[in-house]
Amino acid sequence: MTMDLAPEYDEEARLSAQAVLAQQVRELMDAVVLTDVSEDEMTAVTAELVALTERLKAARRDRPPVPELTRNGFRHLGNAVTGACNPHALPLVIERDADGSRADLEFRPTHEGPPDSVHGGVSAMILDHLLGDAVAAAGRAGMTGTLTIRYRRRVPYGEPVVGRATATRAEGRKTWVDGTISLPDGTVLVEATGLFITPTPWVNAIPE
């Protein structure tokens, strides 16, 4: 018996379609938070969403898309912060430079905590991920050991802000890293300091 495997580009096309679907769901979530349509219209839309949800549930994985190494680096499409196929994600797009990791951000209405402001837990989640990326950029893959957050000013949604993180020092399996979320003019809104630990099985990957 022979088995025909679908070409790689077919899977890529499907994942691209899922990323487009996820973006549409993000827009749907914002629309739900902000909608002021009538009760009858909300009921009608809910019925349509029930039908659409059942269509998507017709074929299901056991878990979100698995992380993988590609020609362009590490990709985790199901990640809650960076995953293009996860509607919960912004998704965060990180760039690396000589100073560490940075990302241009714009939070959505679904991220509201205090009125007109981003929930502190959402800011912490974004900084946790950004700090972890800075550790990886320094060649020291690690997991969050401790994360300290200092909220200095409210973080707005619907406006551009900038996230930055830099690994500051390392000792054995430990790496310390600092990060911020700021306005484009440099005004710091949130500060973070993290201690990341390299798991024992990864120790050999740490450069001397």
C-alpha cells in the first residue's frame, strides 16, 4: 500500500488561511466588545456564529499548531502572544537588534482593564514574552523564573506603543533581563525585570 502525502505548500496554504481566519476573529471580538446593535440583531448574529463554530469543529486537532523550526527561524502559530493562528494573540511581531528585542504594539479594546486602559495582566504577558525573546536573542534560552512589573502610567489601547527588552547579565543557568512598554516618544508606561532559568536539559546550548 502506498500513501500520498500532501505537498508542503498545501499545509502552508491551509495555515495561511487559518491565520486570515484568526485575524477576522480578532476583528469579531473587538466588534462584540464595542457593538451597540439591537438585542434581536445580536441574537441573529449569535445563531450564525453557532453554525460557523460547528463547521470549524467538524475536523479538530488535539492541540494548537505545534512550534517548529522553519527556514525563517522558530515559528509558533498557536502561541497566545505571537501566534498568527491564535485569535487571542495580538499577534506580537518581534524584531531583534544589537540592544535586544523590540516590538511595535497596538492593543485592542478587548484588552481593556481600567477604563480606557490596557489590563495590567495583558501588559505583563506581553513583557514576559518579550523578555524571554531577549534572553533567546542573547543565546541563552530560558524559562521565566521571576517577573517583576512596575506600572508607571496607564497603557492606552488603540494607540501605538513600543515594547523593548534587553538581557543585562548572566550567571550559570540564570539570565537577568529588563524591559519596558513606552510611548513612541520614549515615555515609559510599564517596566519589567525578569530572571530566566535555562532548564537543565538545555544547559549544553549555553555558550561558554
